Amino acid sequence: MQKLGDFKLPQFFNYPPYFTLQPVRDTREKQCIMIFGIWCDGAGSLSHEAREAFLSALVSEGRAEWMDKGHRKCLILWHRIQDWADTILCFVKDNGLEDSVMTVEEIRSGTESRGTELHGMDRTVLMRALRLLEHKGRLAIFKGTSADDEGVKFSV
């Protein structure tokens, strides 16, 4: 079994069809399920068509989002945005933060978030989850003088 740093690559990694978009729909769907990473250089490579098919499958499942109209950049999500929104609501309730105000940076790196999945979270993903909650009326986002002091008023 090959290794990529400390990470052991799965058995199917050396199987050539893994990097070839499969023409049979059922096989391609199984292939998409097996994909957990896209290697562009070094460890292996996929054609543009195969990359777009795999990433489109992740997007349709809510596990990724296209970041541009040309489908050249894709944000892979550890959890769906709705799942992150639920995690934020649990965090707020567990810490008694209902009807309180926090900065976005406090949510990402404050003492309250230490030891939670929110600590060190990607800012782009966090903002998407917060905007979803704002759309649902669970909080209000307000601008500060810089991105570092953007605030969130919870109304859980």
C-alpha cells in the first residue's frame, strides 16, 4: 500500500479505472461514492471531465459547492452547510449564548469554541452557515469596520 506522508492510500488507488470516468452509470455512481479526494498533481490525476463529474456528484449531495461559474474551483465540505448551521445552534444553546452577540472570529477562535468543531473552522464555510441561519431568522449578521470584527446577534 502506498503512502502519502503519514496517510495510507486506499487499496483501489493503484487500480487504473479509479482515475478514469466510468461510462456505466451504476459503476460511475459507485466510483463517485469512493472518491474522497481529488489529486491534481503527484499522487494521481483525473481528466477535467472526470473531476467535474465527481465534484458535481458531491455538489448535488450538498457535500461541495462550486466557487466559480466555470467550475474550476470547488469547496469540499466536511459537513453540509445545514449540518454546520445545526452545530452552530447547538454551540449557542450549550454555551447559553441565546440573545448574545459574538464576532465571527470569536466563534472560530474564541475560548467558548475551544474543543468544538467550530474552533479553527474555515471562515468561508462558517459564513455560509451563518448566512443560512440568518435567512432562517435565527441570527443577524452585522458588519464591523473590518472582516475581523463582523458580528453575529443570536436569536435562538
